[in-house]
Amino acid sequence: MPFFLEDDAAKSDTYSDPHDYLRELRELVGRRRGDAILLGEVNLPYPQQKTFFGGRDGDELTMQFDFEAMQRMYLSLARSDARPLARMLAKRPTIARQSQWANFVRNHDELTLDKLSNTERAEVFAAFGPEESMRVYDRGIVRRLPPMLEGDPRRIRMVYSLLFSLPGTPVLFYGEELGMGENLNAQGRLAVRTPMQWTDGKNGGFSNARRSLLPGPIAEGGYSPEHVNASAQRHDPDSLLRFVQHLIRRYRASTEIGWGELSILAQPHHGVLAHRVTGALGSMIALHNFTAETVTVPLTVDGANADTRLVDLLHDEVTWADDRGTVELNLDGYGYRWLRVLDPGSRRLS
């Protein structure tokens, strides 16, 4: 979007301020279709991103991809240390209610690491793109998440649990819900743009055409359609697809995630991200363990007492606070928990 405004609107005699064009575009889209949104790619630091929302008025882009948090998430994964991500999330600026962050793990381009320092970028390259064929433009990785995490289902599910628990709107690139991999035989960004894997049949059920006529090569090895496809996962209750569907249902039933206020919770483990989102209709605490070690997480829940219970939305478990509002929660290696805070008389369903 910054390049779009600079190259087109800024050169127009009609607009003294290029952002006037963006405001008019938002108004036009709203008139044509009330539920339409403008989702923008603005890979800039947070203060500059805020101007593309329209500031307090929120009358420009409806949503923007959060590149800053995404890149620190990969740094946290590489280090098994949640602090880089926690520090960046704490810097997120307050935006208008009608504006929202778009949280993402991957998209159709390279996994850009341009906001990291040279040393930090080298750490992420070493962890997730150690070979030259896995990198592009000296700043990005052309791989999907499952191969980067060596197919570890615990880490993969932890990342997607985190994605859906962050304030804003989760955005998925096709095939993420299945755990699709890349094909590094395709050059550059095309490595992650392989045909969708619908079945274990010819070309993954994408097309009956000769492979030479497909828009890109089919993923191979353990991530080929024979092993990763939508048809099989639809019928497997333990599949990644079923897990992502469960996250979607829980997210939609938890308005505080989309609209709530974010706070990072203090706790002693560097490998654990503890955050809370609180909105008009509820409050939820999320825990995510970036390490392989089982830990016990002590928390003090503001406003809680001995009558407060924390209901786990992803697991069948309830934890009660003590009279000081403190709790201790066990978290497995690469574990994750969504805990709805419920007080006596609360009408909110668990």
C-alpha cells in the first residue's frame, strides 16, 4: 500500500494528500457493500502503520497485516524464548475500534525478516532456512511452517493456537489448515505456491492435466498429497484440519479476542507467552510454551478471587483462583491453553 499511494495517488493532481485517495476508496467500498473490508499490506513500523488505518478516525484501511509481531514470533520460535514476541506485542499502538490487526503465520510471498537485525535474521535463517535454496532476497525464507518445524505436531499446533488467540483477525494461507509443505524445486516465492492438495489422487485432486501444465510443482516426500490432503483430514478427528476448525469455532465464540484490550502477563518462564484479552463481553488468558520443557506457570489474575474459575476452552479442565486471585497452571512442552475468566453470576458460557 505505501508504494501504491506513492506511485499512483501521490502523482495525481486530484489529491493533495495521497491518504485522501485511500479514504475515498474506503468510503466507496462501504457504500457498495456494507460488510466489505480493505485489507492492506503495509510493511512499516507500527507508528507509520497507524497512519494507514486513518488514525483515530479509522477511515482508511480496515485491517493491516502485522509484520512486526510475525517476524518476532519466528525469532521467538528460533530461540525457544517468548520474550521477543511479547515485547513487540506490548508495543502495538491503540487503534480505532473499527480498525483491526490481521495476524498471520505465512502468506504467498517469502517469509520476510526485514524488520529483524542482521544478527537476529541470521538466527532465524540458521533455525528455519539453513540452505541457500530456502532463502530469497537476503531477507526471507521460502518455506511453509510444518517443514520449518520439522513436522513436530506439538509446535505446529502451538503456533496456530497462538495465531487464533492474538487480538485481531487470524489470516490463513491456503493449505495451512492441512499442514502443507513447500517444493524447493520451484524458484523463489513459487516454492510455497504449490497446487492445493484436495485428495491423494492425481496431482492432489487439483487438476487432471499433465504435471507440466500445472501452475507449480506438487509437494513431494512426507508433504505430498499421499500424506497430506483435505479429504483424509476431514475424516480424521485428530487431524490438523479438525484442530484448526476447533480453533475457528472457539475464536468466533470469543469476541474478546477480536475486540478486546491486550495485556502481557508477568510470569517467570522466558519460554512462555502469557497474555490476556479483555472486552465488553468477556476476558480470556492464553498461555503458549515455546520450549519442549513442561513448566508450572504462576499467575496473578487482576480482579479475581476465590470464586473465580478459569475454564479451559481447548481442554476439558477448570482451575479455581485463590482468595488473592493467584493460580498455578501446568503447561506441557509446546503446550497451549485458552482460559476464560468467569466470576460468580457470569452469564458467559464456557
